[in-house]
Amino acid sequence: MEQSVSGVGVLDKAMGLLGYVEQRPATLAELVELTGMSRATTHRLALALESHGLLGRDSDGRFHLGARFVGLGKRAAAALPLAEIAQPALRELRDTSGESAQLYVRQGDHRICVAALDSPHELRTIVAPGATLPIGLGSGGRLLSGEAAGKKGWTESVEDRAPGVASVSAPVIDRHGNLVAAISVSGPIDRIGRSPGKRHGAEVVAAARALELLL
């Protein structure tokens, strides 16, 4: 496990354990191997996290993130000023594109959906506010990982993170030139197509510029 970052050893160990489970469900034996902690320590921490609802276990006994994170994620996203500020731009993007719109920020090696509005179509992509996704996958994740947007200001992805889903995203830059978020449109390939940038790229870029004016 990595060196302590907070100076509170047991907290760092617990957070490190959660970090591994965040990647994928894991058995106790796998967690022991991943963390480098003793079996007794790993088991004790896992049970403590489970008692607080931060871990749960599936039918095969593998540990996964607990249900409490759902509520925590929603409350954390709602507390972010950016999520509130972005609502008009996201609403306009959702309405003009007819597809689901999301706003992502980077958090370490992941991206967090801080705001989202779902498409009115019955078949749609849904990313809940508070959801944690890979940083380098999907158009939004690639932008937040440092990939530059194309000449037209957007990046697209097709079945990059999930089968049957395509997306197009634009970076949100503050007045100091810092990348603060990625705003996205995503939908099923059957409707959004395999070139989502051609269809919705200009709308996503317009939403990003509208949000930047409010920062």
C-alpha cells in the first residue's frame, strides 16, 4: 500500500482499501495481496467499512463499494457550486441534442459526474450524479486525462467505455486557462451514430462556452 498521505495511518489504509475495491469487486484474499497488509488487518478494516455501509459483499463474498456511497455521491455533487452553475447549460444541451448531458470533473485517477440530465427518449444513457468513472475512457474521461480536444473543440468516443454507447465532449476552461471540467453528450449508437461529433459537437462546444462565461 502507498505511503501515508494524511498522517493518520488507519485512515490511509482504509482509503487505500476502498481505492482497490473502487476498481472492481475483490475477495479478502485479493485485497490482502493488493494492499500488502496482513489478512487480520485487511479483514478488520473491511468489516469496519462494511458496518458503516461503505463496503458491501456480493453473493460470491467479494467486497464492493457499499450503498452509502450512492447518497454520499449525490450530496457531494449537489454541494459543488459548479454543478448548480452548470444546470442551464446542461439543460440547453440536453434539449437541443435530445440526448443525455453530463458534466465531469477529475478526482485523482477517476472522473466524477457532478451533474447530469437524462434524455427524454426511452432508450438513453444514464450516468447518475456522483458516479465514478475511469479517467482515460470515454470522450469526457480522455479530455480530463489531458488529451487535447480536436480542431473543432470537441473529442468523441464510440464504444470506448461501454458497448453500444457513443459520446462527444468539450473541455470547460476557466479564465485562468485551467481545465476544470468536461461537458458531454452521450447516447446509444443506434441514434447518436458512430460520428457523434459531427451530429452534436457544435452543441457541446456551445454549452462549454456558455458555462465558461459563468466561471
